[in-house]
Amino acid sequence: MSTDALPFCLDLGHAHARLALKLDDDLGAFHGLNFADFTLLYLLLRAEQGRMPMADLALTLGLPMSALIRRMLLLEKTGLAERATGAGTDHRRHAALRSGGRQLVRDAVVTVEGHCRQALRAIDQRQLSDAHAVLRAI
């Protein structure tokens, strides 16, 4: 491991925390969401038919199943998402986006995209592509 690995990871964590804090503030003020809930709903928005197996969603979010279920319970109470059985022969539990959640996350995408553009404005496109490749490798 390189001696630069620890400072890099600390800076990465700090950058993530700053961005998440800004996103939490504006998503909360304008849409009643936090960044973690936005991320979950956005994944469902992009999923086929607005639904995804719970196990796949937990893996993608990097959450244990118990944490995903707790988060889903809150989203179910507000009518944004629901847990459902898969269609046809797929008997796995799925997380599904409800119509209110679909509209809310579509509106919130504008807020998140604006913050992301602002956060990355000073980074050259080639550097951004390289950084994206590094993040995917981690």
C-alpha cells in the first residue's frame, strides 16, 4: 500500500461528507429528503419498472439488509416507496417506487445535479474522467 493511501482516503471521506451535508441541507429544505433517501429513490427511478430486488438494492447502497428495511419503512410511511413481491416466478422481495416518490425524485434530481456541477466546476474534464475511474476501482 502506498504511503499516500491514508491521506487520499481521508480527503475522499472529507469531500464526500461536505458534499453530502450540502445535499442534505437543500434536499431537506426543498424536497423533504436527505441524500441517502434520494440515492435510494434515484436507484429505483433508474431501475426497470421502478423496482429492484431488496438484496440487490442493499448491495448497491452498501447497506446491510436490516438498514435497508429500516429506510424502506420510513419511505413507505411517507408513500414514496413500497416493498412488494416480484412479478411472475420471481418471489424475491423488491423495493418499488410509488408515483409520489417518482415525481419527488425527478424534481430532486435538478437540485442534486446543480450541486454536483457546482462541486466539480473547477475540475478539468480529463481529470474528472480519471477521478471517476479511480472511484469505480475502489
